[in-house]
Amino acid sequence: MDLTWTTEERAFRKEVQDFVHAKLPAELRAKAFAHHRVTREEFVFWHNTLTDHGWGAPSWPKEYGGTGWNPVQRLIFEIESFKAGAPRLIPFGLSKIGPEHMKYGTQAQKDHFLPRMLRLEDWWCQGYSEPGSGSDLASLKTRAERVGDRYIINGQKTWTTMAHHADWIFCLTRTDTSAKAQRGISMILIDMKQPGVTVRPIRTLDGGAEVNEVWLENVEAPLENLVGEENQGWTYAKYLLGHERGGIAGIGHCHRELAILKSLAERTMASGEALSLSTRVRDSINRVEGQLLALELMVLRVAAGETDPGPKASILKIRGSELQMELARLQMQVAGADAWPYDPEWMFAQSEDHGPSPEYSPAAAAAYFDMRKTAIYGGTNEVQKGIIAKQIIGV
């Protein structure tokens, strides 16, 4: 297959660059390149800016209000948006439960939820992992008991990203306790704003609280909030995780972090300070840039197939997470002594007095700590290697 950019693709790339340059506020761009936290309101603002332009759902077909872009266009959009400093599009609706609704949802679920995702009117989170049921997800214990015209749900979810913002959670629950392992699991949509739902933050190494514990105590969900068929949730979970793992490759994010890395190196050398083992540092930057190009080409090959990526998604997840961690490590190395000190409160600063400044290293330590999680979420890299061994090698 031909993996060079065509004339039309180069024109589209320029269109994306021009749009993001014109519409992205300078303060949001500065936050991205200083590794500052983006607020809920800022995420919603950027999402709606794109939606107003018809770009709010890059991976959706036009029939559901999406762009209808092909895989190359989606990749170009991701790379150029991240390189320009734009916030990411929150994936839990657009890239996860949205496609799930399109394939397995009822018409009523599609009609109600999909239009609201386009405007981020509903903020979604993912209820999969539990204490003791992370890599071994099939051992989950959250129960959903069918009582009349509704389910009564009890249990606990953990590592629930952005649950503190969420209006809804798509939740794996056990609906048949007599079934073995993957059998007897259902996916149910749960309103997070009702009594019985408790969200508690988990402080991460970078000082943030993006992930949470979610407690469900006698929480209710009408039967129409079941996704697909009862006790078939494992099938839907695997479909969703295939989408997630491909996205974890984080091509756009890697391009932005590479730009930050190069900027740090240039700034250090321009100031007259010698980079420790500078030749080795340059070699490391060149090496990671080559690896990023190779990963980008692989993403194109997988995406161009337009089929379930299967174990290839696991390969993308492993390499993408490794590259994100390596870029963060190199930023630490290049920033030197300036990389270590950081104030978690500064990550949330909004005022001009405490905002991002090009005179300082962009919270390299905080970014390094934060990126360690990429090897864990979406299924640990060790689990992905098991999937590859079983499905490709056959062991």
C-alpha cells in the first residue's frame, strides 16, 4: 500500500493547521505545552468549537453527525491538533460507548445519546476495573439484579478516569452469578447524578486526581439502559477495548511531546548550558522520532483495513505507551535539574502570575510520573503480550 501523503491529504493537513491556528485560544495552547491541567469547561469549549465546524466526531459516519473522514484524514487531524496544542477530544463518548451504540445499541439509545455526545452534553466514563478485577476483568463482582422494570446495581469500580466530571457511566455488571467467568456479564448505562453513586478521587503520582473510585449502592437503571443482550456484555467489552487500545497508541500526543522535547533541548543549548552527554541525547531524540514514524505507519496500515484490528490493537497499545513513557523520560533527562521540582497546584493555575512560561521546564517530572499509567490502562502491556502470543503466535 502507498503510505505517502497525496495532494488532497496535504491540502487537508493545511486546512486543519489553519483552522486550529485561528480557533484555538493562546492560553489553551500554552497549557498544553506546559503540561497544565485543562478544565472541564475548556474541554467543552474546544469540543463545541469543533462541532460548530462539523469536526466534533472525527471517527463517526456522517449518518450520525460525524465527519465521515477516512483513516488518513483522522490521523492527520489528530496529529495536527495535538501538535498545535489543542485539548484532546474526550474519548469515552465519541470513541467508546458511541461506536458501541452504533453497533449494538437500540434505536432509542442511538436517538437519545448520540446527538448529546456531539455537543458533550453528556460526559461519559467507563466502569470496568474493580479492586481485584483489573487485568482479570472477568472476575468482576459488581452485581445488577433485575427487579421489575429496572436493574438494582451494587458494587465498586476503580481507576475510573474523569468520573468526577461524568453524567453517565457505561458499566460492566454481573447479571448471572451462576455462569462462569466471561458469561453472565452485562453492560448497563447508569446515571451518575442519582442517589447511591459516590465518587472518590485517587491521587496519582503527578499530584492530580483524574482517576477515581466509584461506589454504587442500590443504584437504579431502567431495563432499556441495557446495551445489547443481557449476559453478553463481555462481547461488547472486547469490541470497545479494541477501539481503546488502538487509540492508546497516542500518535498525536507523541508528536506534541516530541516537539516539547526538541524545544527543551534547543533552549538548553541556546542558553549556553551543555547537555549532559549531548551526542547521546541527540541520538536518543533521533531514535525516538524514527520509532514514532514507524508507529504512525503501522497505525495507517491497521486503520486502512477498516476491520476489527484484533491483536494488532494490542501491538499499537504496547508501542504507543512505550513511546509516550520514553518521551517523558527524555524530557526529564534534557531538562536536568529543572525537571524535578514541581508544585501540583501550579498544574491547575489559571492566573497570569502562575501561568505557563517558556522560561521554565514544562513540568517534566509531573508528565513523567503521569505517563507511567499508559502501560497499565486499557489492559496492561503484559496482558497485551499474552493476547499477541495467543492470537498471532498460537501459544
